[in-house]
Amino acid sequence: METAPGSLMKVDTAVLKYGNPGPISDLLVRRAYVAGYDRRLRHPAWTAEHLTLASLGKSALEPRNTDETGDRSNSQFTEDASIPAMFRAKLQDYFRSGYDRGHMVPAADAKMSQAAMDETFLLTNIAPQVGAGFNRHYWAYVEDWCRRLTSSFADVYVFTIPLYLPKLDTDGKWRVCHEVIGNPPNISVPTHFAKVVLASRPSSPSRPDVPEISTGAFVLPNAIIPDEAKLESFVVPVEAVERAAGLTLFSDSVKANSKHICKTVKCEVIVRKFDDALKRPETRKAISAPK
């Protein structure tokens, strides 16, 4: 009996009498984001968030209660107990690994409450990232650019996706090579990270119900990136990210009817030394061995 590609087929459940091996997709719904966790790689397969001026506490129409604002100095990296222990990323895995615990959804996007910010420090929102020159610098500039989009658009949707991209070896063959950290080695280190955005605003004052949609995808290597690098140099088609990650981010209709984000706003990062405070002895926090 032939089955059309993509159609559903009835499975003989007796074959799975003693268990379904998976893969199991852990869909994690948080206050500020949603994520899909990859048990094999032990980091998010993707994260998604919806940014607005109100969600970032910058709306004059919806002022935030300052008593409810999250403070990252009160947050700590935490293992996610919702994931079975054998598939869980652990604090010990990152200790002396040479990599930062890189947020996929940045803490700065979740200032609406301490509980929301604390959820960004769960290790199910973390992937190993090169520290100086990437996580603490250029990657942070890109995160800031995503937040600044809310000044031009009513709604900004941001997808962050760790990637494993092939590299052409000297023998002419393409290979995917990546490091694995932990003891035993179990957390994979992505070769690249993607930021994919969809931003919408009313197409005109007379037609506020008709949205103007802009989309864009950027793929950055998990490596030191010079501050002077142009954000537009990392632009790729959305389809390229979908193909590499095995994900469907937007419908064909959305892709066909959207403008490229770099044609509607400036795709330009602002260099800010977000880690300057860490260089001051009075504010520096040592990373102690996890217990």
C-alpha cells in the first residue's frame, strides 16, 4: 500500500508495545518565550519570542510597574528539572569548558518580572557560545538591534536557532565538525547561530487592519566577530535557515508577501560594551564550581 508523501499513516502500535523511542520534542512555554529543547544536543533546538514596546517596558501607553521589573543580578543559572536527568544540561558541564552559557532568549528581553527573567537562566535556554568577541559583544549587539526594532514596528517576533553547518575540508569533502563539552561529553557546541525576525506594523493609517510584514534571517559563526563587521554581511534567505535546522518558520504566503527587513529599517548594530561592568572589580562575579 503506497502512501502519499507527507500524509498520515496508521501505525501498528503493537510494534511500540514496550515504548516509543522518540524523538520527544520538549515544548517549553515560559512567561517571555517558547522553546523547543533538543535532548540529544542538550540545548534549545529553537526559541521564539514576541517583542513589543510594552513587553520591554518602553511603552508610554502601558507603563510598567517598576516594582515588578526583573533584575539579572538576582538570577542564577539553573538546571531545568522538567527535563529527565539523563537528557538534562548540567551546570557542571559548562564549568571550565571555555565557553559562555549563552542565552538564546536574552535576559534583557524578559524584564517584565523577576520570574520571567529567571526563566531565561534555565539551561534549556542556554547553548555554549564563544565569550569575548561573540556572546559578550557582537551577539549582544544583534540582540539589542532586535529590541530596537520595536521602535519601528508594533510587533517583533524573534527566533533564535543553533545550527551545525558543514565546512569544506582540504580533501574537497564537506563535513560537520563540532566540539562537545561536559563530563562525560554531552553538550554540543553549535558552529553557528541564527536570528530570524518577522516584524509587522499597520500598512497605513487608513488601513490599520492590514499589516506590513518584514522578515530577515542572519547566520553568525560561533566565533569572534570584529565590532566593525556589517550586520548585512550575515544575511541569508529564511529558507536557508529552515533547511539547515529542519524547521518551518514562516508559511510560503508570508515569505512571498513580506519585505526584507533591511529594506524597511537599517540593519546596523550599535557597538556597546555590555560587559564593561564585569571588568570593574566591585561588580565582577566569579563563576564558582557548581555544586
